[in-house]
Amino acid sequence: MMISELPEQALLQRYRSQGDYTDCFAIDVPQAVSHAAFVEAFYTTGVFKLERALLSLLAACPSRDAEARELAAGQRERFSAWSVEAHAPGQLLMCDLAGSMRSWLMVLEAGPGTRLYFGSAVVRKRQGGAFRALLGFHKLYSRILLRAAAARALRAG
């Protein structure tokens, strides 16, 4: 697991270039993982299911694993509290309902394995005191999510 620079082709680059907060985490796994497998694994980990449950209760945005599979297959444009903002080969950029946060997933071949990326963007108008207070938690949670998704993707094989 590493903190990474955004790759040049990253869909999050537009937010970075306009001065919004962005982050990028990466992990290398020893086997090939498709983008669809990574997206499905990410949104169906036990860790993320807790977030989905909270969003279902607090924001009336329920979701199911089958919908995560549809999102991963490119058959769905909305998932829980997010909508697809953009996609490119090996990448998916999601926007939250408020339009203030972005979540980004990307895969790149790395020798015989794969480098999995997860990053976020928070638009400047939403970078107030609450954002700064929660930034440490956000970074820790991002690492936990990426590690869980990598493990799930490897188990799915």
C-alpha cells in the first residue's frame, strides 16, 4: 500500500488541476485483476457494506451487491449515493449526490500483476472545517477500503 501521485491519465486530474483536494492510494497485487473485478470487489467488501448500510439508513440510498456487479459491468449509472461521472479504459469516476466528492478507481498492468488505484476529490467549496477535521479519518479509511478491495479481488481470482 502506498500513497501515490495521480497518474497523468487519471480522471481525477481535472480536479487536481483546478485546485480541489485530491488523494491517490495504490496497491500492487501479484495477479491480473480486471477493472470490472476491482470495481465489484471494492463496492462489495465488508467494510464498504457498512458504508452502504449507513447510506441506506441516513440518506435513503439503499444498494445491493447485484447493483455493484452491474456498475462494474458498465450496466448501471447510479449506485447508492453516487452516479457515474466519467469512465475511461480501466477507470471509473463517481460523484456523490451533493456533487461535492468524487471517488475514482483505476487498474494498470504492473508486470505479471496489477496496480490498483483508489482516489478521492473534494471540491473547494466543501473544504471547510468539518472536511479538515475528518481528513485523517478519510485517509485511513481510504487505505482500509483499498486493502479490503485488493484482498477480495484476489480471492475472487
